[in-house]
Amino acid sequence: MFVIEYKVKGSQNQYRAIDSAIRTGQFVRNKALRLWMDAKKEDKISKYDLNKYCAVLAKEFDFAKKLNSTARQSSAERAWSAISRFYDNCKKQAIGKKGFPKFKKHSRSVEYKHSGWRLNPHTKKHITFTDKIGIGKLKLIGSRDIYFYQPEQIKRVRLLRRADGYYCQFSISIEVKEELKPANQNIGLDVGLKYFYADSNGNTAANPRFYRKSEKKLNRLNRRKSKKYRKGKKQSKNYHKARIRYALAHLKVSRQREEYAKKLARCVVTSNDVIAYEDLNVKGLVKNRKLSKSISDASWTQFRKWIEYFGFKFGKITVAVPPQYTSQDCPKCEARIKKSLSTRTHACKCGYVEDRDIAASINILKKGLSTVGHTGTQVWGDLPSGSVGGGKGGF
Ligand SMILES: [Zn+2]
């Protein structure tokens, strides 16, 4: 299982509805806990009893009925996971406090299972909550594409509140086909112009300039095609031949790129446990015409896609970190050393000297390791729903 997280955007009324869903979930959890507390030992209250109790609550309280039934159940499961943790501690005769379950006052999240929500297949960036709680359609903000996965792979949908707004997490199950031994090594990657990437171990991977190499050929083919173009007339057989030649040459280059990105990504993922890289807005960067050829050439987007793909496949952790200051800060003393794009070396007052891109990749790894557990992909595991997300700041 892993998690994809989006920030959500909606109206104030929708946010109030999310709050109300969270409150209702908390109510169900606490009521379920109360049922267990008030029961006698010989009643032998089980997880199953708490689940059944959700329906009773829905009958008794109109507002509880408004919340989707799977969300009510998840809430009861949270109560059960607190109870079973307590039982476990007693059984293990843990020293000190056994963690008797407490009532929650400040829940931050509510969790749906397979129903009560729907992804919009057309816009691909909206989720609609269909229960009576009134959240409705929310916009999903984030770069990950949830549509990469089949709907039945989405096991849980969680709404959570943080200090800076509301978030939606999808817990996705994928088959990890190959279990690898831990590599006991983490890596930060800085993708750039000079190299394809520089990593936090001080290595660099060369930049393949497929496009540049084949540029001449592509230009020639393009010229041939244009010469044969007849404005306002039916195009000749020769024009179509030239057009196809040109298209095929392009395709060849793009396949070369893809292969290179894939090969490199696989290698990086299999030899590391945590892979951190910058969350670059490549579209924004490519707008700069001067750089654009090298950047699309270096095929960062493809590289990232494959890193994440192999990350899932091999059960590794991949983290995209915000790119601010990664190329400015000193990895050793954290002083901020401003430099222009043409300054290739990081030289700090503390005596630390390193290639600019390698220094950046060390910063990226540091950032990545400090945010594992907050953003990006992390291992959710098959934990009971209550054991994550209830605490400070969600995760
Ligand atoms: Zn320094």
C-alpha cells in the first residue's frame, strides 16, 4: 500500500462539510468506545459488534446517518484499533502505561472505503463525495496522477485537515512483484543541464544528447517535408512519404530517451531505499527557450515517472521535495550561499567545497529524509485505519 496525497480546493461551505464529516467520524469512534467501556467482560465485545453498532447509531442520530456507511465503519475500526492495542499491551504485560483507550476531541481526519465518493473520469482532477454530509465536488491539486491506477486498487480515501488547509489521500494497493533486500543506502538526485543527474554520493550520470545528435537529421527531414508541402492543394504522395519519415525519426529519438530514463531509474531504485528528488515544475522551466531543448532532452519527466514506477514496484520510498534553495544552501553548515546559474562550484565560508549539483543533491536527500512521512509516497502498510492519521498533522 502507498499513499497519494492531494490538496483539495472547495468553497467555505464544503470545508464546513468536511469538518462536519470529521466530527461525525469522531462521534462514531467515541460512541463505539463508550459501548466497549460500558459493556461487561462477559459481553465479549468484538470488532464485529462495533461495526454493527454503526448501523444502530445511524438510526438513532440523523447526522450520523448522513455520513457514508463505510466512513462510519472506518471510525468504529479506529476505536477497535485503540482497544486492541490496549489488549496487546496487557497481554504482553508491557511495563508502565497500557494505553487505555481515550475519547478523541480533536480528530483531524475521516476515512471512506470503497463507496461514498467518485472520481470524475473527464476532468480527472475532481472527486465528488456522494453521501448526505454535503461535501460535494472538490478539486484535487497535485502533480500525481491517480488515474494511473484502477479504481479497485484504491482501498481508502481519507480527508484530513491541516493547519494550511484540507487534503485528500488515496491509499492504493499495488502488488509488489519483487521483494528486494534493503540496500541500506539512500540517495538524493539533482537533475540538471550539465549532467543528467548528480547524486548525493558524489556521482554523476552523463547527459545523453540524443536530440542534439539527431537534430541535424531531423532538420533535414523537416526541410524536405516543407518543400513538398503545397498550400491549399491536395498533398502529393511524396509529401506524405517525407512526413512519415520525419515522424519516424522523431519517434526514434523519443524512444531512445524513454529507454535511457527507464534504465537509469531502475538502477537508482534497486540500489537505494529512499530516493529523493526535486519536485520540479518542468513545464515552467521548459518555457525558457534557451534551455528548453536540453531540458526536454534530458527527459526529466520521464525519469521521475520511472523512478516512481520502480519505487512502487520494488517497495521503495520515493520523495519529491520542494526545490527552494537546494542549490544555494551549504550541506555542511546550512549557510545560504547565493550563486548564479553559471557558478558551478559551491564554496562555503565553513571550508566546504563541492560541485554545485552534488551539493544540491545532498540537500535534496536531507530534505527528503526529513519529510518522509509527511508528503509524497510512503508505506502505509496494512495498518488498521485508526493507527495512522489521527495524530498531530495527520501523518
Ligand atoms: Zn558551509
